[in-house]
Amino acid sequence: MSDTTPPEPLDPAPDGAPDADGPFAGALDPLLHQPLRTQIAAYLVGRGEATFSELKRVLQCTDGNLDAHLKKLLAADYLAQARQGGGARPQTTYALTTTGRDAFAAYLAHLQKLFNLTPSAAPEPGAGLLARPRTA
């Protein structure tokens, strides 16, 4: 027979208030917690920069949807944009700013804390979400 005892709940602070240093201190960044914006940031972390057309193709979204989410990231200074080339169709490229990279790193760190609350979902010690795969 297997042990199916659920994990112990987290103890609240003695006064019943949330623990200011606990794993739920601070919320996930609502700007990055939207799935398409998370994907945009993750893609740009790995790629460095990308054109609107590339983002649309890779993330498989519509022009309007991508444009709306890029505008929100630009307004928060998470993204920088640059227009390249002249002529009839200049290309707009997007890249994460330092603010955007820092926000994405904090978002991933917060998720890591939440993952570590569940023993069955916790990664091996020393292996974070961004750990490189082991090679033979």
C-alpha cells in the first residue's frame, strides 16, 4: 500500500498575517504571467532580438494579438523596439531591456520557489529551471 498522505500545509505567521519572507511573498508579475507575454519574453531571452514577423510565426498568434501584447511590454519598459531598413516595408525588431530581463528573471525565481513547495515537483538539488542539460 502506498503512502498518499498530502503534504503539510504551510504554517501561517503567528499573528495570522502572510509571511513577508515566505514563498508567497510578492505576487507573480501580472504583466509576465499572461501566457503570450511569457512566451515573448522567453523567446527573446534565448534569441536576443526578433522581428515582429518572426515572433508572429514562432508564437503562432495573430497580428492584432501580438501587437497588443508587445505594446503592453513596451509601455512597461520590458521591451525596446527598433525600425530597420527603409523602403516600403521596414522591419521592426524587439529585444528585452535590462528591466525586462530582470523582471523575467524575478518571475522565474518566484515560480521556482512555488515549484519547490511541492516535493514531487521539485527539481534535483542544484538543478534550476534554467540549468543546462547534462551531456554525456
